[in-house]
Amino acid sequence: MVKPLASVLALSAAISVVFAHAGHALEKRATTPGCSTTYAPVTAYPALDCVPFTQDPQVVNWLKLVDFTKTPTFKPSVVDATTGSTCPPAGTVIPADQCWWTCQKCEAPDDVTTCPTPGTWGLTYDDGPSPDSPRLYDYLKTHNQKATLFVVGSRVVSYPTTLKRAYTEGHHIGIHTWSHTAMTSLTNEQVVAELKWTEKAIVDTIGVTPIYWRPPYGDVDNRVRNIATQLGYKTSIWTMDFDTNDWNIPANITTASAVISTFQAWLPKVAGMKTGFIVLEHDLFPQEVDVAITGILPLAYQQKGLTIVPIAQCRNDAKPYKEGLGTFVLVPNNTTSPSGTNSGPKSSPTGVHSGASGLVPALAGSALAAGSVLAMTLF
Ligand SMILES: [Zn+2]
């Protein structure tokens, strides 16, 4: 099914084109037409929103970090120019051991796609930082809410101050590639360049090295996973089918009320799930931030039995960055409960935000202080 091109929005001299694909939505964002095909040495960072050249000395150096003899040899996919899909034509047999998330709905054992504890929502926003991100951060701050932010390298170098704010305010920062290209369509070397340039932009800006990365469109297979794993990253997607489709609002393909209805329909379902869940949302366009802060989160905060935390928190991960916690404050898991039997404030200074039933007990000052000291030590 091909959706019409519905809107084109200017952002940082980039245009955004939105596609949808049957079975799994694909979004092609911030792609600058006319990316040069002629190599020129990088001075500071690669051209924005373009797949970086792999003959650059910096990239050549990064390539030494990966033993490609250990990387599965599946050929790069081809992006359909009309649909944006990377999946081969219907009827094509994809090897089971390729484990292609978008085309086979295959999750690898190490994929981060859920929060382990039922009733826990791993809150994530992708594609920032953008001019609209501060409005999201303002709202989150008001509600003492932390989130995982999967940032695009090209946006990081465009809006470094915004990323610094996000990091300073304790959000969990992850990698969302340099140019937001479907990763299975890239060569092994390009995959390395996309991840490492984004890592470099983040390290240059906030001083820590993210471990979590999210493939654009969820487009990952065992070849791309292997490279990411060798570079020390954790492949993080979202719970299958938990896509709010908020990215379709700017394209006029859907409406904010439809997105909110989608979210609302999940709420009874998540109560019966054996795990918590991770949702796909974005903070690139104003409409995405609007629906988050005026629709989805206010609704979620009214929901009993829901604990809303960044992915690193829901997975009790004390090492969201290679350096440790950075500004992230990890609340010991024994201070939260999915049962809803604990009573306490609706939010805590640590950013663990629970629903109306108040799942997070009041934290002892000592616990918070210990977390803060730990954060400073490991920065
Ligand atoms: Zn994205």
C-alpha cells in the first residue's frame, strides 16, 4: 500500500518525506536531496542528513573496531523509492537466521523491546533534538518525568544546546544514527559510520557515550545487529505494534485524536501483558510534541497501575553510557512496584513517574543522595 506524499516540512534545510508501508510503518525523515556522491574529507562532521563517506580517515579508524568476518553476510536491502520499504517483494524467502525485525517481525534474544516488569512503560522519543524538543522537556520537567531520547547525529550538531539541556535534566540519551537511513540498506562500513559519527557528536556535546541505539523504522537484521553489538551498543526497538503513529500527524495521514485513541486502546491490553512495554513516539515536529504533552502523557498520568520510566530505568541498567550513569539517576528496582500496592507521591525527584495509584513510594533522602553520589562518581 502506497500512501501519498502528504506534507513536506522544512527543518534545518532538510525536507521530510513520510511514507507508510503495509504491515510496518516506515518514515523517511530529514533526508536532504542531493547528498554529494563525491568524497571530500570531513572537517568537523559529515554532511547533515547524508550517509557518511566510509573512506574518511576517521571512519577507517572506526572500522578497525569491528571484525567483519564475524558479521553475517546478508546483502544490503534495497529501499523502494515509492513506499520507502526495505522489505523484498512478497513471496521472497528471507532466511530465518536473518531475523529482520521489520520484514519478518523477528526479535533477537538481545533486542530491547520491552520493560521486564508488567505495568511499566519505557518512555522514548526519537528524532530530536529539534526546535520543539524544549517544549517536551518543559512538560517532562513539570511532571518530574524522565525519558529515553534517541537522537539523530545531524540534529545533535544542529541543536547541541538542546541536547545538553536534555542530558543535564537527567534524560537517558541514545543513538538514532547520523542520517536516519534504513540501516539494512547500508553496507557494513556505512553502518559503522552512521553509528560512530552519531556517537561522536553526542560525546562531543555531553561527554558520555550512549550504549543504547534504536534503528530508524526499526529496520534491523542480524547483520546490522552484529555490527552494533561489536561496537558495544544495545539494539533497542519498541514493543511490536506499539507505534503511536504520531509521525503521521505532520503528514496529515492521521490526526492527533486518532493517535490518542490508539494509545487509549492499548491501556486495557497492557494490564494483562506479562511484561512492560516500550512505545514509539517522536519529538521532531510540533504536532508530535503536542500530542505527547496534551494528549498521551496527561492520559497516562490518570491511568492506575502504570509506571512510566526511561528504558535504562525499567531495565534496571546502571550503565546506560559506557562511562556509567552520567546524569542519569537509577532508582533501585525495589523502590517501585508493579502491583500498585505502594502508595506515595505521583512523582519523585528521581524521575520515576507513576500513574494515579501512586506506585512509587516516597524515596528516602538517603536513597536519592546515594544515587546522586553514584552519578557523580561515574560521570
Ligand atoms: Zn526515527
